[in-house]
Amino acid sequence: MECVIFIGIQASGKSTFYKEKFFNTHMRINLDMLKTRYRERTYLEASIHAKQSFVVDNTNPTKLDRQKYIDAVSSHGYKIIGYFFEPNLDESFIRNELRNDREMVPIVGIKSTLGKLQRPEYSEGFHEIYVVTTNDGIFNDKIQQL
């Protein structure tokens, strides 16, 4: 069982990466889709109860944001894996522009998240941490482990 936590600014490709790498194996927990923290917590608890691997596909910029997921699974035998999406503002702005109006994030929101963004550390409780980078909107084949 895996608890995968994505970490990165808006429009960094997290949801696309989920679809490419985890769609067939991991449930997706995403606040944009679920709309409320109550629903998010319900999906998280259901995944733990069912012993289902899942991906938390949110920005999770700070250690505190990530800690609630790590705490929730740490006593249930989950392998906790972080994927840090290396910030690339130019590419994020381009991705953001391609979104429909409802999904578009104000530039100030992306910059605000960037200002809060903390690189994940093993001391938080991660078993593995990977860095995801993109070039011209395409994920690099080699995902570097920290």
C-alpha cells in the first residue's frame, strides 16, 4: 500500500502526472474535485480502511499541509512517497492559460503558493522522495530520488 503525496505549485502538471503514472493503480484524492475537506477526509479514511493505495493530488506546499496525510497512514503500514514538482513558473503559466476559465488559477495564487513551497524532507516521515521536472511541458523520463 502506498500513500503518494504530490508537492508543487498550481499548474505544475501534478494531475497530468497522476493520469500518466498512477491512474490504474492508485485512487486520486484531490480537493479541487472533492470541493470540501470533509469529503477529502472521507476519501482518505475510506482508502485507509480498504487498504487502497492513493495519491494526494493537491499542492501540499508546506510540511504542515503534508503532515496530516503522513500522520493518518503512518500506523497503517503504508509506504509514504513524496513527489516534488520542481517549480517552473514559465511552464506553469502556460499550462494555466490552457485551462478552462473555471479551472484557471490567478497568477497571484500561483506565486503565493511558490512563496510557501517547502521541499519535502525524509524527517517528515517519507520513505521515498522523488523530484519531477519538465521540459517544454513534457515530464523528464528520469525522476531523481532525493
